Amino acid sequence: MKPVDFELHRPSTTREAIALLAEHSAEAKVLAGGQSLLPLLNFRLARPEHVIDLGGIAALGELRRTSSELVVGAMVRQARAERSPGLAADAPLLAAAFPNIAHPPIRNRGTVGGSLAHADPAAELPAAARALDAVFVAAGPRGRREIAARDFFVANLMTALEPDELLVEIRFARAAPRTGAAFEEVSRRRGDFALVGVAAQVTAADDGSITDARIAVTGVAPTPYRADPAEAVLTGAPPSEERLAEAADALRAALDPSDDLHATGAYRRDVAGTLLARAVAEAYRRATVPDTEAAQEAS
Ligand SMILES: Cc1cc2nc3c(=O)[nH]c(=O)nc-3n(C[C@H](O)[C@H](O)[C@H](O)COP(=O)(O)OP(=O)(O)OC[C@H]3O[C@@H](n4cnc5c(N)ncnc54)[C@H](O)[C@@H]3O)c2cc1C
């Protein structure tokens, strides 16, 4: 099928895009990489009268580091962020998440902001952002505001962005030394959206204990699930097999996923615990691997 007729707008500044959105918000859709929106248009599941293409707004494509943060413009392509030098040190969980998103051609077009604004509960970046307590910066006719990750994801495919607001950038705190991350997921075919995925990032002290554990799960709830009970189990000691099993059980006890066409809720709950133990073990290995080996792994 083909999309319904719409008027295409190509603003070159964020201000212009916001003015267009304010004028047409009830009938408009914002276009980023198009990897989710274009199928929706082609199947006529979305029928906007106006499409506002953000591709010409250079300011939204900036990726920069401050002394404490990695700041990712909403239009930074997933593939560019994935290849950004130093990503594994600054944001190891993002580095672990990107390769799991679809296939390289989709990541070449798909944007970081597009994936987060789309808010698919099976997607990798929303879970990584939730685990990392990312800060979302929205801009609209009333100015800019910051939204914490815990408040950004509201429901399945729904965020705290108002219809006349754009997501303009996402800020991630840069990781401390001795931090490692892993993203483990189960999907029917490589590159498909996962049935369940676990994003884990841990920081280890010199004595080997975990000082900071950050875990979020995809595919088990309408929004990315932050696994606080499992994080509490893991913090304060090295991740022994017993502790990993305890954390996996804490996660399973906290989840109640629904059955759907793709899997039963019981299957998703069980797999989530198994993936959690696997992801935390690998994240910890990466956090504690000697620097020389880490450099070899990254090259
Ligand atoms: C075959 C296939 C497999 C895929 N597999 C995966 C997968 O395994 N994991 C995964 O995470 N994703 C997957 N995707 C989706 C892909 O990651 C998309 O790139 C992403 O979800 C949307 O990003 P986009 O830049 O293409 O956004 P678009 O498709 O352009 O937009 C998506 C939505 O977000 C809105 N939006 C976009 N940018 C903004 C903004 N700055 N402010 C406000 N609203 C905005 C749009 O209006 C639209 O509603 C897959 C896609 C395809 C086609």
C-alpha cells in the first residue's frame, strides 16, 4: 500500500519545526529515520495530513561529550552513535545495545531519538535509557523541559512528550571506571524485535563488590521495566552464582507479563531471569577485565 497524501515540510531549524508542529500538531507526524513511521504510513495505520522531516536540522545531529555527560542529539543515527569513538568507555550499555537493534541498514537510517520517541516496549534503547536514568530534553512552544527516564515512558508506544513537543536531545551520565555492560536477548531470528531482553550495567569496586547495578528489561511490560529488586540483591558484593540466581528469582517474582501471540507470560518471566543472570555475569566480566585485555576486546 501507499501512504495517504500528505504535505511534507522540511524545516532547517528546531524553532521552525516547533512552529510547524504547533500549527499542525493534531494532523502532523514528525519524521526522523522513518524506520518505524514509514511502515505505519504505508499500511495507513498513521494518516497524517502533514509530515515534518527533521533530517535538515543540523543541531539535532550533534553528538558531544561534556566532563560528565554524553549528549546525543535526537537525530543522531543509531549507526553513527554505535561507531562513535569512546562509546564503550562513556556509555558501555549503549555500546552493548546498538548491535542488537535490527540490522545495519536499519541502524544507518534509524535515529536514537526516533527509537526513544517511538517507545516500543520490545526496543533496546528505551531499556538502556531507563537503566541509565537518561535525561530527555523536550522542546515546544512553551520552551524546553527535562524529563527523567522513569517519567518519559508512559505506556505502550506512548511517551510524556506533548503533541506539540519535539524530543531534541538525550543526556547520559558518563560511566565511572570499572564499569561494564551487556545486553542479552531472545528473538526468533537475529535482528527481529526481541521477545525478552535484559540491559545490565555494573560498576565494580577494587575489592570486587558491585557498587552500582543498573538493569532494565524489555518485552515484559508496556514500558521498559527497571529491575530495582534485582539491583538491590546484586549491590554490595561480587556476583556469585548464588547471588545471580537470587537476583534472577527477584526479577521473576516482580514480573507478571501477559500472554500474547508470540509467547506466554510465564515463558517471558522465566527467560527474563535467565537473561538477567547472563547479562550481569558478562557485564561484571567486562567491568573487571584488566585494561590491556579491554583495549584488545574493543579493537
Ligand atoms: C525490519 C525492522 C526491524 C526492526 N527491529 C528493531 C529492533 O530489533 N529493535 C529496535 O529497537 N528497533 C527496531 N526497529 C525500529 C528501528 O530501530 C527504528 O529506527 C526506530 O524505532 C525509530 O527510529 P526512526 O529514527 O526510524 O524514527 P521514525 O520512524 O522516523 O519515527 C518513529 C516515531 O517517533 C516519532 N519521532 C521521531 N523522532 C522524534 C522526535 N525527535 N521528537 C518527537 N517525536 C519523534 C515519529 O513521529 C514516529 O511516531 C526495526 C525496524 C525495522 C523496519
